[in-house]
Amino acid sequence: MIGMTIKRMLRATLVLLTLWMVQTAMLSVARAASDLYTGLILIDPVKETRTADSYVLVTDGRIAATGTGVPPASLKAVRIHDFSGRYALPGFIDAHAHITAGPQQIQMRSGAPLITNEGKDDITQHSARIALAFGVTTLRNPGGDPEANARYDRAIASGAWIGPEALHAGAVIQPPPMGGASFAYPRSEIEWQAEAAREAALGMRYFKLYVGLSEVELETGIRVAHQHGLKAIAHLNTISWTRAAQLGIDGLEHALPTSPDLLEPPQRELYVAELGPNSKFMYRWFELVDYDGPLMQELFALLSRKRVVVNLTLLVNKLIYNADDLELAFPSIGSSVADLEKLMHPEMKTNLEMFKASAAGWTQEDYRRARAVMPKVLEFARRLHQLGVPMIIGTDGLGGGPHYAQELALHVEAGIPVWEVLRMSTSGAADVMGIGHRTGRLEPGFEADIAFLNADPILDIVNAAKVYGVLNNGRFLLSADLTEDAQ
């Protein structure tokens, strides 16, 4: 009996010892991957709070704990980082970033022009680093070569490349002269179905429909996108946003809702009579639109009721309206075109010429009138926000960059509260994109996607460009290192 009792005691001791060893090993692994960031001023756009003397514990790529004051002894970490005086908020989301795009080129094939923007891996990796350098940890790519997009996702997931998480649209659906791998133009039901199926199989989330499509093609694109589990987004011109919303569009891109059908009849006649082979419609529509008229009121109500997501890229309007002097488009961030070019891949610098070309044939009077409508463009943004239309913020660039802060600033200039702009660029965008359960907030259990700023974006939103460093899934990267490596 005594022998059996001793054996039982030995077995129990062995079990307890084993459990202790397992727990110790687990704790050791957790601590080995734990980083504690202290002294922070924590910015919470959802609660609209700034909390000084805060800390964030990051374990295995996720936020394990947050708090204020001296961290409790239980929150032991292998590495402790004193970030006193720096501001921490969720990593930014650029909701219109062509991360896999290459330089725009015009070629002649079979006697006809072909416009392409084929991506290259070195350009994509460069763009991804710059995006991170400016605090962008997630982006929505609204159109690009599906194969290149899928390759980007694999490289990011494997750790071969560093860059933001990306949710992609595949090839932009648009007739010639746009072509190459970044564009597609289905002409039959079989081709439409095949393209949507191809993009879904490659992991795309969105189906991008473009300005050259007819209403029948737009309706077909929306239908096949939904059949294959994709969200349909569109950049439109002649087809009205109202009609697109009626057909079931999920998202609309750019502050250029320039369809004649949204103008009241007298103004519509003037607008149509002046339409020509130039881009003056980009400002003329805003001169003529009546936001309080029945047509625009119908649009506002429909967008709000159907929860159509709008991404305005206000900087695009600013750039086009200042195509004769691009320096005028960047006054509030203290940056110049030369500063922007320093951050661009050498092969992409020519893309700035695209904005100049977009205003080909404009006179100085055209530029004066275009600049004069910018307040009305901003009013469009303010009205959408006031009526509860879901809004996200993007640049129409390659991801982040100093002009991301300019886009935020334009939304604030439009009259949208700064807290709301920060929410739209973090948790709000994450919610709209269907990933708000895991990123976009500084809360325990969420992915450790954090932008650390050197100045307070609440006092001045352009401080969003003053990024010290970024946590991307728990990996800390110094902004200065990222920009230096990318040059």
C-alpha cells in the first residue's frame, strides 16, 4: 500500500512538473515575442479621446493590452520601448491605392493606341515601403492586374516583401484604348462570367467598373460581381450615380459625379451643349449643379439609404484644377512636388504628367474657373457626410505618401470634424471593408497595426504626415529607414 501511494505521489508530481514546464515554455515564447511601448499619447478616433502616459503591449503581432501609467508587473516584456511624447493611433487605411500599378504608357498596336500601366515587382515593393513609411498599414487597391495583385498578397503573407495588407479589385473593366493586364473588356455573358470567376479565384474582393461602359454593361458588371461574391465599385461619368445606386453598385469612386442626368434640365442643356473632346466638364459640372435641387436630393437620399460607399479622392480634383502649377495642390502639408518625386520610384515620376495631360487645352480662364469650384467640391463631401453616406478616404496614388495627409486635410477643410476624418481613415474604413473585427482599433486582440506620429493630428491634421514609425502586424519599422531604403 505504501509503495502504491508513493507511486501515485510520483505520478502526480510528474504531471505537475510537466504542466509547469509547458506553462513556463509558453510564457517564455510569449515574452520572447512581446514588446511594450510606453509613454504614448494614445489617440482613439472612435471614443474621440487623447490619453497621455499610455502604453501598448504587443504579443505575437497582436495588441495584448493597453493602459495608462506604470504598466503592471504582470505585463512583462522582453523589449521595452520608451516612446514618450509620441502619438499612437491605428494604422491608416488608404482606400484608393493602386499598389501594383506601373508607369502609364501609350503604345501603338495594329494602328490603334493602347494605354497600359503594367506593374513591376520592384516598383510595387518600393510603393509598399513608402506606404508603410507614412503610416498606411492597410489599403484597398481599386483595380490592377489580378495576377500581380495575387502575387503581392503571397509575398506579403510569406514575409518576402514588407507592405500593407491589401484588398484588391482586379482588372479594371473598360473598353479600349485602355488595355494590358490591368484592364479587361468582356463582350459576352460567357466572357463576363469568366472574368469575374477568374478574379474571385485569385482572391480579389472588388470588381472595378469604369467610365467607358454603357448602362447595360454596368448592370451586367454589377450582377456578375455579386454572383461571384465580389463587391462592385465604379468610376462613372455619363451614367449617373443615381442610376448606379439603383442598379446595386456597392461603391463609387472620385468626386467627379459628372453625369448630365444629375443636373436640373436648364443646366443640363447648357452642360451638354458645351461637352467636347476635353476635360472641362470636370469643373463645369460643379458650376452648374444644384445640390438642393430634386435630382441631387434624390441622389443623396439614395446613397444614404442603400449604404453605397463613397471614396472621393478630393486631391484628384485639386491636382487637375492646378495642373498648370502642381505646387498649388500641396500647400498645407509643407511639401513640394520635388519632395514627392524624391519618394517615387524613378519609373513612376512621369505619372505626374498625367495630371497635366488631363487638363490639355485649358486656358488660364479655365484654371481660374476650376479653382473657383473647389469649395463646391468640398461642399459635396460635407453634404454626403452630413446625410450619413458611408465614406472612406483614399489618394488615387500608389499607397500613402505625404499626400495622404493632404487628402485628410481636404476632408477637414470640407467641414468634416477632424475626429471623424481620423475615424474614416482607420476604424471606419476597416468596418466598411469587412475587416473591422481585427484591425483599425487599438484594442486587445486586434492586429498590432499602429502609426506613431511626432505631432498631434487633432491640433493639425497635416501632422498625420509626421510619422516616426509604424507597427505592421507587430513588426516595428522606422519611417526614416523605409524612405531611405526605397530611394
